[in-house]
Amino acid sequence: MKIKEIYCITIDYSKSFAEMLEVGMYDAVDSRIIPNHFPINNSGQAKIEIELVCYPIPMRSDNDLVRNMRQHGLRPATLPELLALGAIYPQKAQFTIVALGSIWRSKDDGCRYVPCLIRKGFRRELHLNPWDYGWEGTDLFAVVRK
């Protein structure tokens, strides 16, 4: 694991889910990214440091990946943390940035999905990718020190 960058952000949990999305000014948002699938249980404001880490080889989001993060004193970032990062640092979506700390299981296909910030040309998009997706060595994972 390699730490690429560290960002200080403030998350305003008093904002609604829709307001958190709106502040990010995303060109597209997956229709499954809704409050029912990703409830926000915090309140007030929180100041945190988000680290963007990468793994030099393609990996899957299995328990070994999250276990490796935890062994380094890190936890995967959540969707609100990812949204705050995307709103404060919009230029950071030049690579896929993954928040493994928020998982939604689809009732349709039974698969687990995680939110990702991606760039498609000049467009910034918020997507859901399968938990067991094969992440490339260029993909970044948003993590927070415990």
C-alpha cells in the first residue's frame, strides 16, 4: 500500500443527503445512490484527514484488502466522507476514488456495491461498483486514520 495524498476536510452532517450530492456538482450520479441505501447517522460537523492510498497491483475488495488497511491503522472512508472530499477537491476525481466504508446490497442481484468518484473525459461522476470489482493499480482508496 502506498499513501498518495492526504486532505483535511470538514464534513457537515447537518446537510441533507441531497445537499451533500448537490455541493459536489457531479455531472452524473448513479440512481441507486439514495438515502435509503446509504443512510447518514452522524450529526454536526467532523474534521478529518482523508488519505488516498493505492496498491501497485490490481486487487479485489475482499476482506484481505480491508484487513490490510486496518493493519495500517486505517479504516475505509464512508460515502459522506467521499462526498465531502469530492466537493472540496473536485479536481481529485482524475482517478477512480473508492469508499469501501459504505456498502449497499442490491435486493435485485444480491451483489454488494460501493460508491466511487470517477472521471469520464471532462465529466465527474459518482458511481456504484461491485464490492468484488477488480480494482486497477491506478485506483485510489479513500481511508481515514483510526
